[in-house]
Amino acid sequence: MVYCQKCGKKNDDDAEYCNKCGTLIRGEKSLEKRIEDAAEELGRKAEAFGKHVEKKAKEFADSMKKPKQCPKCKVNLNYNAKFCWKCGNKV
């Protein structure tokens, strides 16, 4: 069975036109195929996003391992410090 893209009516696989609204069916992607294609594309994008998140999480974890230092007085700082607690230098 193939579904009409316009009205959603089920039609026989060999139908060229929808038997409810007359829309051309043959040569058009079926609704199922369009959904399948969209799902595959979404899966690819989700996988790419997952890899991006993993990379950023690793970068963050690595940054937590290395102590942040003030470039002026060389004291260790919190990872999110914007200014040195000892000399007031912007970091």
C-alpha cells in the first residue's frame, strides 16, 4: 500500500493517482519513505551531536585536571576564575 501525500488515503501499490483526491502518487516518494529518510537523517545528526558532546565533555574534563594559573604571579586559580585572587590580574 502507498499513502497519498496530500490526503493520507491508502492506495494500491500500483496506483498512479490517489483514489480519493486524484493527486499524482507514482513518482513521488511515499509518506513511509519520507519518514524513513527523515529518521535516518535525524539519526546521523544525533550521532554527530553525540560525538560533539563527547568531545566537549573530554575537553572540559581535561581542563579540570590542569590547574589554571595566573600568568602574572603564577598562583593556582579555580578553573572558572576570571581574575587572580592574589594579585587581581585578569586571566
